[in-house]
Amino acid sequence: MEQVNGIGGAFIRAEDPARLGHWYVDQLGARAIAELDGLTLFAAAPAEPEPAGTWSLSFQVTDLDAMVDQLRAGGATVDVDHAEHSEGRFARLRDPEGNLIQLVESGAIQRVSSAEPTAVRVLDDLDGEPTSEKRPGGWRRWAPWLPVVLAVVLAVAFIAARQQDTTAQPPPQPTPSRDTTTEAPEDDAVTVRDVGRRVLGVTADWELIAHGPDAVVRIELAEGRITTTEIPQLQSSGPTSLIAGPDWVMVRPVDHVPGYLVQDGQPAQELHGPFTGGGQVFPGPRAGEVWVEHGGTDAAGMTLLWRYDITGRRIGPPIRIPPTSSGLLAPDGAGYALTSNPGGTYVARPDGLRRVTTGDVDAVGPNHVLATECDDQARCGHVLITRDTGRRRALDDTVDTTAWPRGVVAPDGSAAAVVRDDVGNRPILSIINLKTGEERTLGVTVRGGFSQAGVEFSPDGEWLFATATSGALVAIDTKKYRPHSIPFRLPSLNQLTVRPGG
């Protein structure tokens, strides 16, 4: 027997939905979000006028055609909308009391794939069930059911208003390579120093890339060479993305101010073409690719991220971020974006959303994700998720959720470096042993963090690097977690990233 598998939305008819939504916010202090598991939100109004005060209930279904056949066999009259919408497919009917019911089969960009409610295949489109060590889904997951009608009404009202007031803006056209940058500044803006020996004894050919208020620093550790390229001081105090390509570095503020491209050995050049205009940028799944958020939304209220190479050539389909997302996006450590949505934290890819955890992501790495999840009694703990298998392992620890950390996971999954705000609101660097769950503070106050790449492991996992609040570069060996001095002077630094070898 076909069964509905979730409530997709609840609607109250209103002559002015935007005004009604504002009333609920102003008078009741409610928030316009909907926290449901596997929920698809949409702002579609019934095609025919309904009497004032009529309620409409929307159910999400897996197979719309099978459900329609089942209902018609039971004597119901069902009207199927055969058009394909970005939100999915729709059908309408009335219950025995005459109340309107809408059935929704979610479209690919709205659908959330989940192997089971608390054990989710993460980041990969692999078949089969993941191995799972279960942790309850969390009080934060179930508490939002209580104000469901109110929250959904607000979300629908606000989305409807946004669709009326916002005009979709087409993404900028790709620009050829010669238009990506402006004229280069003077050659003396680039300085190269040889320190005469390997830095920290590193023999592999990976490089450390750092950005400060007025410079980009490239450290070739195995060669003992440091290249410093001056850049104009950024006209923003907000978040800035630092992305290292195969032979270039991009510094791009989220604000609508100039960003800069530094080709290896060349003076900095101002970004142009699709890399201007503000918004967030993230590394793509392959070296040299960049996801770029463009202003505005499409007709369905989706925020779009387009992928480009450094010449400004667009690559493949976009990532669509639904209007239910809250907060800033964050890189997922594997070439895509993380977003908070109803039911937890998801990775956003061109093929849709895929849930990572019912809780919060604390740290990401190339092979693992560290999350915090809570049960229905508000007991919270860490869960380590392996990307390629979806295996979830609950760590034997209790987590304080008063301050969510942000950080990175070592490539081998042995440890996570996280930044927590202490009682004085200072960002303190800590290490979590991912075998035991034990966490210890390293006593280093750092800049940046999860969204600003202020902490990085080396590709071999032997070193942990961070930018201290003083602007100094801190190097910590991962065997004893002792800080090591850097044998040369560097400019003040804000952010770090690693360029892999080869």
C-alpha cells in the first residue's frame, strides 16, 4: 500500500500573505523557518480561488502515480498536474469533509536522500545502506514539530513575498582569459626568499598558502623558498575566501568589493568577470575549479552557485540552495558546499541536497566529517562520518553545545582541530582525538576558523598549521602536538590553505 511519508506543508489562505507573515513575526516573535525531516517547502497557491478561511494540507509522497491510482481505486477524484515544476509534481483532491489536500512528489533539487533517519549516506551517490552506529536524532530535530503550522505558514508567506519582489538575475557570461584580470602592478610587488634549508624538515612537494591584510605568501617547504606578493588592502572587514589553484591563488571577499588573483611568480591582479560582484566562493571538486555565488535567486527562490575555471569559463550545472537554508554556506572539504536546512546539515551538489547529519557539522576533512548530534534528552556527542562508505561512529564523549566549534579533520581521520570560543570569547585551538573522543586545548588563540580557513592539516597529516591572533604562523607537529618555531619572518597573516603536491 502506498503511504504518505511526510507533511510537505500547511497553508492558510490570505489576501496579503506578506502582511500576514509580518504580523506573526511582529506580534508573536516567531521565526520564519520550518524544521522538518525530509520536508519540501514551496509557495505555490491553489490554481482556483478557495473560500476564505479554507485550510490546505500538503503531503509528500514517494510515488505520485501509484498514490493517485490507489486513491482513485478508493473512489476519490484526483486532479493531477502533469507539468514538471522545479519543486516536483503535484496532485489535488478533497477529503470526505471537503478539505483540500495536495500531494507532492519532490523534484531532484528539493529531494533529500537519506538511508535512514539518523544514519545517512553522506556526500556520495553510492548504492546500498551504510554501516551505521546509531545515535538518536536529537531533541533539536523533533522540537520543531510543535510549532509546525505556524513555522510553515511563515515560510510560505515570506517565500511568496520574495518571489513577488525579486527578479531573477541571469548569471554573468563567461569571459575569456585575457579579461579575467586587470593591468599588473609593479614587478617589485613580488619578493622571493631562499631560507637555505627545508622548512620543518618537510620533503614532500605540497605548499602552504597564506593571506594577510596586504600580501599573499606561498611557502614551498621542501624547497625552502618563500614568495610574498603584495596585494591592495581589502576594502572589507567581513569573511574572505582563500582558494589555491594549481598555479594561482584567489583572495575574494564576500562583500561587493574587489578581490585579487595571484598567479605564481606574478604581481596581483584584480578579479573580473564572474569572480566579481560579492557573494561566497568555494573550491570545486577538481583542482582549478571555483564555485561562485551570484546575487539574486531563480524563479523558484533558489540561490545558485555556478562552477568556473580560472579563465571564467562555466563548467556544468549549478548548485541550487533552497530558500529554507539558514546562515552562511561553508565548504564541505570535498569540493561542494554545506548548508543548514530543515532536519540538519546537508551537502549541496548539482544533483540536489544530501543530508550529512541531523545535527551540526563541527569539522571537515578530505575523508571524514565530524558532527555533533543530540538525543531526545538533550545529551549530545560527537559522531565521526566516513565519506566514501557513510559509516558513522559515535565517539565516547559528552559535548558542550553552548559554543559550536569549527575546524578541520586530519586526512587519516585520527584527529580534528577545532576552534572554540572560551569564556572570554577568545578563539582557542583544541585537538579532538577521534579514536577516544578526548579533547584538549593547545593554548593557542587563532584567527579564522571553519569558514575562513584559519586552521589546516598538511596532506600527510604530520603538521597542523594555524594563524594566531597576533598574525603569526603557528606550526604544530601531530605526534606530540608541540608548537615549532618558523625560522623566518613573515607578514601578518589571517588565513591559510594547502596546495597539494603534484
